[in-house]
Amino acid sequence: MESQTVFIANVSGQASPKTLQHLAQITHKHGGTWIVSKINYLDEQIAGLVKIKCPTESVKAIQKAFKNSENLTTHFAPTQAAKHAEDDIYELRFDSQEQSGIIQELTHILERERANILSIDTQRLFLAGENGINANLFTSQFSITIPEQTNIKDVIAELEAITQGTRVIDVTSILSKEE
């Protein structure tokens, strides 16, 4: 059995979907796969992360293809072994009124609870009424793992205490009830 390597490519710069498709094809040609990719487009710029698994002997060729892509800057990082089973991953949605420093407060609470943030996606929404903007809302969807001795309900209660009207939904429990 050949040795496998997993690494993350952090890419940014000017690129089209065609450029990324070409990089995926090169990865596949060298026996690798894109396990997870999170790519954001803004105008003609991209920023993204790609988790790649490939035979160890193919790492240099795949990384060279990324590095040689015109107008694209790439950094590589090794991955750490997963510390938790998938059952220990919680998907939460956090909704509240927009306020200065809310992301910092949210991440501070998660750090205090020794939660490991796997992913976080935040958005600010501006709701307009007849007289202009009526509300500034903040919403975030994130995946975390927590230590076995930490209760997810306690984490949710702390997050909901950030500001009046904050609501945290444990999407994991909703999804597991649907299955």
C-alpha cells in the first residue's frame, strides 16, 4: 500500500473556474483528490482552501502545478490528524442583531469552552423597510468540536447571552432527527 499525504493549499489571486478545474485535473492525474474545497469569488479574484489527499510521491508535482499557475499565489500547510469522531462535530447557526465586535465575542466564548472551530461562515444582512434600513442582522453558521466533558447546551446558552435577542440553533440535532 502506497503512502498517502494530506495537505492544504491556500490560494488567492486572479483565477477563473477553468483554472481551478485544470488544477483539479492535474491533482487527479497524479492520483490525488480534492477532499474539501472552499473557494470564494469576488469580481475576478478568488480566495480559497483546498484539502488534497495524494500519494506521497505526487506531492511535489501537484504543489508545483499550483505554484506555476499564473496570477495565483499559493501557500501549503500540512494537516493535523483528526482529533474527534464525526459524531462529536456540532453544526450551529448563530443569529443576532449586528454589533461591533460580535465575531470576537463569539470566538472568545468558543475558545473559553475549549471548542475547536472547524469552519465558520458569517454574513451581515441589512433589512430595508419603507424608511430605509430598519435592521442590521448578523448570522453565522459554524462547525465545532468540544471536549467530551463540555455540554453543548451550556455552550449555546453562553452564546445566546452575548446580546438580547440572540438565537443559536443546533443544526446537528435537527438534522439527526430528520434521518
